[in-house]
Amino acid sequence: MAQINRDQLLERARREVPEVTAHEVKAQIDQRADVTIVDIREREEFVQGHVPGALFIPRGYLELQIEQYAPDRDAPLVIYCAGGVRSLLAARNLKEMGYTNVYSMIGGFNGWKNAGFKFTVPRVLTEDQRLRYSRHTLLKEVGEAGQIKLLEAKVLLIGAGGLGSPAAMYLAAAGVGTLGIVDFDVVDVSNLQRQLLHGNKDVGRPKVESAADRIRDINPDVKVVPHNEPLTSDNALDIIRQYDIVLNGSDNFPTRYLVNDACHMLGKPLVDGSIFMFEGQATVYLPDAPEHGVEGGPCYRCLYPEPPAPGEVPSCAEAGVLGVLPGIVGSIQAIEAIKLILGIGEPLVGRLLLIDTLDMSFRTLKVQRDPKCPLCGDHPTVTHLIDYDQFCGFPAREKEEELVLA
């Protein structure tokens, strides 16, 4: 085989790979053309700035990872580097892999900047964070950008008990940057059978304090905001509006209705879970958000328009609960919250997941929005928050998770 030099190699690549200017790429972006732009520079270069919306795949990983991000080999693909040389050779390799519509950007990122076009300076993970979240960032559905979304997210947990414990621990481990916890109960020995946030040394302490200590030990990246107070109609809106997503692990009907109503009024996604004896359920109540193109589903009142009469449904303190069960349901709630933050998968909107651990069955029921719902229906009658304490016959405090099966 005849040897060729650098210039000959580049000339051969230019004959095989079409090139586009920064102005042409900018025009495609402005027109929202269906084109994938890939930055193949090294990480040290990428963090200094990149073309808005560009994927980051370092040159050494391009051929190994491109199929995850661009499975359609006929779709338009623009590759760029710093000056246009590495991208030319990289694009040639992609053509050898069967990509038929791949281009190299002339002048690379330097050409983009010299043209005066705006560029994005990304937030990036620290070296410690890259190691901690490495199993996340390997997933194309997450990546570094998704992990940063998690770090910037704010999730509120209603209750630091059976459901709040696994949810808080997994959200913390996943790197959700801010966790608010509403609970004004203290740790009791009877809690320790299922509430893994707390231990023997915490008996008698406020749950928000022991929960904060445990979460900080799991992940120092996480900011814990304790709300050691009962949730009422006076403070619910002020507390909930500070967060992006709410996880409901409350143990009584007054709180469940209050949280549902407040989340709907504020347009906040609510990840709901409940347990009873050997059974559990989980769903997501997502209000309409037309400005974001989101069509919401039913709310809690679509299933249960009004709270039950006092004594109609026994509490877990009366009927008991399998200690492992809240670990299952709370973990599902954590997964649903992460999916909402990342915008991946199909959340449990309009679907009620029912779990029976005795026969280990998982059933999903479709739930429709009720046009006659007193909160989210066509003619709502619930227009302000209601404290149901006296009506339900429950004190407004976390005792244990209640479950009403459909």
C-alpha cells in the first residue's frame, strides 16, 4: 500500500466528506431543521463553550457511541472540532460506518466564535461528581447533562416515614440537589421496622433532623431543607411553590387532600404513593401545563372526591404494614420523580399501579380525568385549600401511611 502524508490524507477526506460553514449550520439551527450536531473535542475544550444544542462525544469515543445518539444513518449529522481537521477525519469514519448524510463544519468551533455566533458555556460535573455519578452518565438517557438536571432539581417529600425514607435515600444517592422534607413527628422505636432514614440513636429526635443527617451522609452534594412543622392551608402553598416536584408519603387523609389541592393549584407534579398491610399503590398526578405542551391527567380527587368518614378506613397503626412494602413503593416514587426531572420514559400519569406483595402481582389501572371532579373538573368547586382535620377525625400529623384501594 502506498504511503500518504497528512495533506494527502486530508485532501482525500475532503473529496469524500461534504463540508458546511458555520453560517449554514446556524441557519439550520434557526430553522429548527432536523439535524444532529456533534462536538468531538476533548472535555477541556467543550467546557469552555460549545454550539448550542450540540451533543458532546469526545473523538476517542465517537465510533463507539454515535449509534446510541444517532441510530438513523440517513439523518443529517454535522461534526465539528476546534478548527475543522479532526471533524473531517471523524466524519469520514462515520461514512465508512454507513452514515450517508454526515458533514464536517469548516473552521470548527473557532469559526463559529469568529462569526460572532452565541455559544453555550455548560455547567459541568466536578471530578468527584464524575466518579460518583459515573453509572448514571453512562446511560444515554441521562449523560452528564441529565445528571446536572438532577443536581439542579428541587424535590419536596411530604413525610420522612415509611415512604419518605427510601424515596429520600435514593433521590439523594441519585444526586437530586435539593430535598425538602415536611414532617413534625419524632422518631419512635415502632418506626424503625420500616423507616430506614432513622436508627436507634435517633429515637426521640425530630424526624427532619435525623433524615437530614442520613441524607448528608449518603451524598454531601444534596442540600436538605427541613420543614419541621405541620402542613396546613396557611403554609402549604408557600412551602410547595419552592419545589419542582412533590412526593407524597403522608399518612393521613387531611394531608393527602391538602397536598393534592395545593399541587394542582400551583401546577406542580405530584408523585403519590400509599401502603396498607401487604398492598401498595403509586401514581403521578400531573396538572395541565399548556405553556410547556404538557397535557395533564387526573388528580387525587378524580379517584376520591371527598375524604372518608372518620373510622371508615383503618390506619396502618391499627391494621399493620409489612416493613419491606414501603421500600418498594417509595423506590417507585423516586424513579417516577427522576423520570419527570430528566423528561424520559412514560410517567404513571393516568395510570394507577397496584402492588400485592402476597402474590407479588403488579397491576396497572387506567384512570381518567373526571369532568365532574371538584378540583380539576370542568366546573371546580374546590377553589381554595381546605383543612379537613375535624371532618376526617384525624389530627394533622404524620402517623402512618393510609391506603384506599380503588
